[in-house]
Amino acid sequence: MCQFCHQHGEGRKWYLKAENYSADLLSDIRRRRYIDEFIRSIGNGTASELERTFHRAMRLPAWLRHLGYKYHERRYRKDHFGQVVPIEDLRLVFDLSNSVVRMPCLCRKNTTGRSDAAYCFGLGIDPERLLDIKEAFLETFRPGPDATLFERMSREEALELHRSFEAQGLIHTVWTFKSPFIGAICNCDRRDCLAMVSHRYGFQLFFRAEYVASIDKDACIGCRACLKMCQFGAIGFSVLDRNADIDPLRCYGCGVCREACEAGAIRLDARHEHPLARNLW
């Protein structure tokens, strides 16, 4: 299991521990201040600033760059870190949260400048009830008088919407705000998500899922539909055998590839039981 499972989950999946969604954690003034500053800094930043930082890092010797990455990754694990979660576990996450509120995506405002991309969901964070957080969102997005920034949803509505996101190839991730408090679900893609931008440069802001995908070669019909869904380049195709294959060393276990497989040839297996991927997080 991932580091957080041992540290915050008592050896089980940390994102399925009810205490990590508690109102008591959210009431901590330091955590609230951090969330406020996070909304303003990410929402008002630009992806070009992040890219320039990584471009400077790429000019460093590899050993020095990775040493710096490890230092900052440890810091982010204390403040704001995530993990990939497949749709079946996401159902359980919604059951644990006090409320689910759809809200505009800070990453996409940063990378695209758009304020209408509502791909993020607050878990227990309801800006209409937490006025300091609402003010941070309003100052960051500056909506017009008729705009609606926040949409409270039932668990069933949220789950159905996430199924539609998955059909578009988005991966689901849960995120902490001052770990172990889990305050959000994001739906990420490789171009617009800041965590995925960082991932391209080898900087890790989220753990892989507790699963690894595999393909039943006897069931695979060789349509290649799964290849275009993978955000991590983990799926290959054999022209000779006319079937696809998943590299467990690259797979993040999001399960999105299953959405494209009409033959039902893809499944998720427990990562801790996989001989190659069990220690890859």
C-alpha cells in the first residue's frame, strides 16, 4: 500500500478512512488558512511560471534535480498531495463525505485561463457554508452576476457525472489539504492539470492507485481503443499478435482504459499482489 495508507490509514486504504474527511480537521484554523491561500495562489498563477521552473530544473545535473524533487515532494505530502482512485472506490469516497459540491477547476483556470471548467468537487468543503473559502473563490474567479460557481450534488449525481468524465478519458484523483484531510476530487488530463504537467517532468504530486490494470489477451479483439484513453502511455499494441498489452511499470491503475474496451478484456488487480508493481507508488 502507499505511504499514506500506512501513515494515515492504519494499513488500509487511507482514502476510505472516515476520519480523514471529518469536520474537526476542516475546522483547524491553519488548514483553513492554507486552503484560502491555495485557492488564491493556484487560481491566479499561470502555467508558464511552472513550466519555467521545470525548464530551469532540467538544466541541472540529473542527480541534483532528482534530489531537489524528493525534497519538495516530501513537503507536498504534508500539505497537498493526491492519489489516483478508480470509479468503484470513488463511490465509497462519496459515501464518506459530509457533502459534495461541484466547483470550478483551479488548475484549468491556471493553464487555460477559463473559469467555466467545473471538474473539481469539494468533499466536506461547501463554500456556501464556509464564507472564508467562498470569498477566496469569488476573488479568484470573479463571476458575473448570473454565474453559478458552486453546485451541491447528491452522491448519485456526482458518481454519474464522474462516469461521464471517465468516458472522456479523465482520471479521478483525491487530494489533501494539510494531510490527512481529504477535501477534493479532481478529474485530470495530461494537458490541463498542473499535477500532470509536473508529472511530465518527473515531479510526483500524487500516488498511483491501489490497483494495476491488465488485459486478457484471449478476450482482446485488437481494436486499440484503450490506447487513446491512457494518460500515462502504459498501453502498447502488438501488430504481430493483434492485441494490446499494459506495462505494469507505467500503469497508474486509474481504470479509465476499461471504459473504451467493448470486449470487457481489461480488469484491475490489487497492486500489492503484483510481482513488478507492488512497490511502485
